[in-house]
Amino acid sequence: SACVLQQLVPCEEEFLTRRPSRALFCGTQMGHNDLGDFYYKRGDLQNALKNYQRTRDYCTTSKHIVQMCLNVIRVALELEQFVHVNSFVAKASITPDIAKDVRGARRIQTVERHG
């Protein structure tokens, strides 16, 4: 239930802010994504943006980087923080192997054309 999730969020945030070992990188990245999704669905865009941005330090593949950029872009557009939009479009555009993530590359190109 939502009440249980609200109680777990502070605990998960505390866990995620500790310095993780290499083995926890992927889990930490996924945890911040999950928290970003949680806050986004609740309409708390500032906390969603904060958690999506925190995944940046834990992205280990090009696909992770593109997904992080797309999440930040989506929320930044809603918050009308266009500097963030431009910055993360540029970051995604220069990501190595972006062409391998066809769907992500198309989404970034779409935002780029409309920016």
C-alpha cells in the first residue's frame, strides 16, 4: 500500500546515499530509478528529478546513460527546466554506442529536433 511505501522511502534513500561497493552499483542505480518512478507517479517532480539525476554516478552502460537522460529530460520538461533538457540531450547524444539503443536514440533525436 501507499502507506507502507511512504515508510520505506526514507530507509531506501538512506541506504542509497551511502557509498556503495562496485557490486552494488547496478542495484543502487536501479534503486534511484525506482525512487524516481515512485516520486514521478506521485507528482513529486523535484524528488523524481533528484533521484533520476543520482543514477548518473551508477550508469555502467550506454543504455543506462541514455535511460537516465530520458528520465531527466521527461521530468525537466514538465518542470520547464529547459537548461536541464538541453544539457541531458547533449549528454545522451554523445554517449558511446547510442546507435545500439535504437529506441533510446530515436527518442533523443525527437527531443533534439523539437528543442
